[in-house]
Amino acid sequence: MVNKKILIVDDEKNIVELIKMNLERDGFQGIPVYTGEDAITKAISLQPDLILLDLMLPDIDGLEVCRILKYNEETKDIPIIMITAKSEESDKVIGLGLGADDYITKPFGIRELEARIKTVLRRYKNTSILKEKPKKSTDTLMLKDLVIDISTYEVTKDGIEIDLTLTEFKILKVLMENHNRVMDRENLIKKVFGDEAKTDTRTIDVHILNIRKKLGDTKEPYQYIETIRGIGYRIK
């Protein structure tokens, strides 16, 4: 992960410099950005490996920046970690729905931030490796009219491609691999984000909601992912 370019987007210059200094000690290349407009411009021109995106920016708010980047063909595959305040619970939900990969809440420790960055980058690296593998018949999972192609990270429903984020894909894959088994939220977090992940269980709920919306399965009783109250989820 040495020399990976990290776009650091925050209007608080002292925070940007602190993050940049610590990331560069760890072998990353930190690129400071202080406005939403500059974040969009530099993301397109520099193609960073990851973006740290504060939601409170002076011109375009971080959610709109995230939306623009995820809808742009040139930047949609760049992973984004949102930087939020504790009071911005609804913004976290919206940001994850727009395609952000993770969030970290202020105040945060630099070690925790670096761990989250490495986890997200590792996840994307593994995805790239898988996409390069030749397609095999054993690389597909099927349930009803849903088909997951593990080799290309594609999901189709009744032959129509469903545009899932990487995290959404991994959650659906884990559930389909454990067909008819109840998966508790903590276990899902470990399988999707790794054993050392410090992701809130609420994050899983948000991703499940987004998956259901994209599958057109928004009313109970759900056709695909069943909620097991107080425990987690099961695909049936």
C-alpha cells in the first residue's frame, strides 16, 4: 500500500495537515483539499486510491460531493470514507446509501483512521484481483431470479443488472452463501469488513435497506432478505 494516493478533504487545515503528516509516515501520499469543488476536480484529474471526505465543507457539502463522484464514470470506483460528527447520524445513512464505503466519527484516533483506510484499500485490491480471474461456472451463486457472479462482482435479477456498491455486494454474497441460515450483525461485520473492523452494527442495517431498495423488495414480507428481530438477517 506504499505510495497510495489519499485525497484528504476537510476545510479545517490543521486537521488536514495532521492526517497528511501521519499518513505519509505510514507510506501514503496525502493530498490536501479544502473545498468540495476542488475535491471533485482533483478526484477526476488525480484518480486517488481513496478519498477521506468531511461532510461539512464551505461550498458543496460532502454528501453532494459523494453523490457527484459516485455518479461519475471516472470516479465511481474510488472508495470514500466519510468523516462525520456524532450528531450527523442521518448523514451517515445517506452517505452510505450514495455509495460511501465507510465512515469515521470525529474525534477519532489516527491509528483507527489508518486501520480503516487499509481495510477499505485491501477490500478494493481483492476485488480487482478477482475481476482479472477467468470466469468459471462455479463463480456464480443463484437464488430465485437472483444471480451473483463472484468473478466479475455482478448481480442480476431476472437477467437485469443490479448496481450494488462493493459493500452491498459482499453482504448479499455472504447471505447467499449461508442460504436459510440466520446471520447476526456482528458476524456479518466480521465477514464483510474483517475481524478487526470497528464498524457499527447500524451500518449493516443501512446497507441491507439499500440492497432491498435496489432489488425492489421494500415491503414486508420481504422476498429475499428476512429480518430476524434482535439478531440479524437471513436470505430465504
